[in-house]
Amino acid sequence: MRRAGKKSIIGGLLALSMVLAGTGYAYWTDTLNVTTKATTGDFGMTFADLGLYAQYGNEMTPNGWSIVDGIGDKAYVNDTFFTRATADYNKIARDYSIDAYKERQKGYNSVEFSAEFEKPEAIAKNVGPYNTINTKGSHQINITINQMYPGYAQAFRTDVLNVGSIATKLSSLKFNVKGLEDSGKAADMLGIALYMDGEQYHPTIDEGKPVFKLVNSLAGEGDYFTVGGVDFIRLSALKKLSDEEIRKVITNATILCSPATDNRMDLFLAVAMDPDAEGVYTTGSTTVLAKNDDKASQKKAVEVSIDFLWDQFNVGKDAGNPNYLVKQNKSEKR
């Protein structure tokens, strides 16, 4: 019995010695922590609210036109012709108005036109009256006008929205004209007009600020023509425009981001064919009979693609004065 008890005491002393040895070699410790959590935002631009020209009152002018076609005494379609209900953001025109134009054109021309988004989807963010439920948008617009003739012009409009989380800046535009080699004189006779303005639009308060104008000063002498009081730059001349020239024309280029603002841009685009009554490219008119071959501008196809190039609003900006942290930049020599 005594031997058994002695073993128990020795075992207990050994166990206790191990615990004391463990605490004997430890130190007091404490920890401070800084946790930094960062997420990245998203950068997103989209077209929305595509339509034939003048879907809103502020886009209309006295006796303004939507189509110049030479039909009737006025020779143009009034800019109210296609105006739809205000909230029909996903329609290009008022119901049945395109059918009404087809009735008008019977026997005068065979022009066919369409404007549509490529793969439209609900916009990613609410911007002003446009929201994720009632508005579809896209990165690409396809506009087609077939069977055009000298003196014909048609206009379209769309909004440009910032649906990202950071302000954006329009930096440049690129014009790419396809089919020039086979276009004959058509590329010289077909032209576009393009105008952008900015808005945080409240009709009784805000006025649009010019953002980009495809002004005739960008073209050389003879590289533009006029239809319906609007200057059109010839498609053949677009390839001459340099990045530097285009950048100089861009102003008020920043679109702020929602929800702090409903800032956005309006884009207006028109396509026309030179009347060319003076017979520069065609046989002209009976008062000016030129010796050109009209076949050189008939049954031709030309396509123009326009890229709008966007940067973050802060591109190229980097404050030059360092703060105290500059002390950590250079390593010490050892």
C-alpha cells in the first residue's frame, strides 16, 4: 500500500513540474490589428432610349425635320411625326407612325429604314427616368437606310448613360468607313451629321451643353454638303480625321455617376445623300447637265462604324505633391 502511494506522489510532482516549466519560459503578449477591406467598382457605359429623331420637346425646332424626302410642298417630314409617348423608352417611334410614313412615300421612293440595339438588355443601374425595369440598353446601335437618293436625309437620336460606379470621360471617337473601294461615287455623296450634348435634364432648369460636333471645319473644302440646313461630312472624308482633330472638338466630356446625379448625354445622328444638283458627282439636273456617269453612285453600299472611346474621369491626373508616406519609397543602404 505504501509503495502504491509513493508512486502517486512522484507522478503528481512530475506533472506539476512540467506545468511550471511551461509557464517559466513564456512572455506576456498582445496583438493590435488593422484590417483594410477594399472592393473595386465597375466601369460601364450604354446606349438607351433609341428612337427616330425628336422624341422629346426640347429636341424640336420650329419647322424642324425628321426626314427630308422631297415629297409634297414642304418636302420634309415634320419633327413631330414620329414622336411617341414620353415613357416608351424601348420604342423607336410612335405606334403606326412608321406605317404612316410608308403610306406617304408610296409612288415617290422605296426607302427602307431601321434602328435597333444589338442584343439589348435591361440597364444595370437607374439613371434619371431610366431604370432597370423599364429600360433596355446596348453597347451597339445598328442603323440601316436602304434605297437612298440624292437630297434624302434622315435623323435618329439616343441617350448615353453611365451605369457604372465611377464618372467617365469621352476621350475620342473613331470613324471606320467600310466598302470605300467598291462604293464608286456613293461614299462622296453620302454623309453623316453627328451632335452630342450633356444633360442632367430638367426641362425648365437645365440646358444641354455641347459635347461633340462633327463640324464642317473638320473637313476640307468640298468635303461636306448641306441638306435641310444641316452640314453633312462626306463618308469619304471621315477617314481623313485625325485623333488630335477630334479631341480638340470634344468639350464637357464627363458623365457623372448615379445615384448622386442623373447626368447623361444625348446623341443625334443623321445620314444624308448630297443633292448634287451642280453635277459634281452625277449628271446633275436638267439646268446643269454634267458628263458624269450616274451609275457610279447607284446600287452601292457603304457602311460607317463609329466608336465612342471612354476613359475614367481621372485619366492622366496624378497629384504631384507627395505626403509623409514618401519616406517609405526608398530603401536604406545596408
